Amino acid sequence: MAEPRVLVLDDDPPPDLRRLAGRARVLRTDESGLAAALPEADVLLVWNFLSDAVKRAWPGDGPRPSWVHTASAGVDRLLPELAGSDTVITNARGVFDQPIAEYVTGWVLAMAKDFAGSWELQRSHRWQHRETMRVGGTRAVVVGSGPIGRAIGRTLLALGVSVELVGRTAREGDAEFGHVNGFEALDGLLPEADWVVCAAPLTPATDGLFDAKAFARMKDGAAFVNIGRGAHVVTADLVDALGTGRLRGAAVDVLREEPLGPESPLWDVPGLWISPHMSGDTLGWRRDLAEQFCDNFDHWAAGRPLLNIVDKRLGYVPAH
């Protein structure tokens, strides 16, 4: 039997796939060569997970891989183009959960304790005593009840924050949070939240979820953190909410347009903290992603069920 062909949509640096030596023929392509290379592939590894090249090349001419794995938690750059195909999609569910939870918790602490203010005062050589916010006893709404949202909620609970988790459907009897709220409950939860965190998958239902109406429902002095996708937020409405003082601050790791150009006015919006899509990228993250793919390849090669199979109708891996 011929070696299966694994096509890698590469990024720099490329993945370490030495575990596949002698078991698969690893081919590499950039965005410009993807469409021509796809008919030769049994498996596609989307290592460059910020690329839209797969959507542009699908369905295209000739056969397509039976399995596509993306080295990201989100699969919005693959859908809806692959939704109608027989190709199985898997994702990097599990790799980024705790790192992103730490990132969110770091911003909650930074905004509550005014670390930015302390840094600015230090730069000005000013000793100015202030009072800051106690985090324990505050309330958070985490939108997204998958592994990342749950890790965020779990870490905030450890700080004494009361957490309401919001998912696609309501569920009772949750072992960690007691219950999970459905999306229909979000409007009623926002006015009570000190911290609102977006960790939802990007689907048609969540595109533009945080708009002027949502920000208007938040309590004065609430803070917002987005580690989902930039398209979850109507950016102009977020800027308005910060400008009016309704929000005390916002930290965003994702934006509708990435990378953010140096000329963008968003860099200078008071109370807006921007990071370049790095919330889950801790030391060794590429190694972990490559190992996860190789583990899943073991399943595929042995004919066992793949891990992290995405429901292409929902746009994420459903909870079981």
C-alpha cells in the first residue's frame, strides 16, 4: 500500500512531523500552490490557520483530502465551503484552553488593579496612591461553553469570581458551574456582569454578537475581553462604549482586520488594550500542535475514530 500523502499548508516555522517518517509522505505548499496540490493529498494539515486559502481552493477541480486538520480552535476559515463535502474536519481543541484562560485572567487582574495606571505613573516618576477594585466577589459572564470558555470560568472561579457560562443551549446539572445558560439568557445576564468575556466560536449566530445594543445592556464600569474572533464585535460600537465611559476598559486579542496597521486609530483609543492574536501562544505551543496532529494521524492510520471532529453544521466540536 502506498504511503498516504499529508499536505501541509505551511507557515514559518513549519511543523515538526518527524513522527510521520516512513509512515506518510509529507508534502508542503504555500497559499499560491494549494489549489494545485490538493488533488494529490489524502490529508491536509492547515498549519497556517490564519489563511483563507482553503476556502478559495474548495471545492475546485479533482479529488480532495478525506481529512482536514486545522492547527486552531476556530474553524471559521474553513466554513461554509467544506460544509457540504464528505471531508472530515478536526481542530486543535484542548491545546489553547489554559493559556487563554491565563491571558483572560491576567487582563481581569490588570484592569481591576490598574496596572496600566501604575506603569504610567512610574514612567512619570509620580508617587500617587489609589484605591483599586477587589476581584473576589465580582461577577463574570463567559460567552462560550466549550473547553476554552470552561477553562476561563474555572480560573476566574479560583479568584472568587462568580461565573455565568453561556452556550448555545441551556443545560442543568453541570458538574463545575451548576448550569449553563442558553444564548437567549445573555441579555438578562449582561446588566449584572463586572466582566464580560467572549470565547464563543464564530458562527452566523455569533457574528456581530457584541454590538451597540449589547454594550448598552452592560452595567456602567463593566469590562470586556474578546479572545474569540474579531467578527464577534462591532468595533465602532465598542469604541463608542469606551468613549462614553460605559465600559471601564476592554482587552481584545482578535480584530476584524488582522494584522492591525500602524495607522489605525484603534491603537490610541483610551481604555482599549490590543494584543496581536497571541492569547494562546505560550512557549512550546507549536510543538504541542504538531504532537496533537501526529496523535490524530495515529488514529487515522489505524482506522480508529479521529479526535476533535468538528460538526460542520454547528461550526465547532460538540460536547459529549
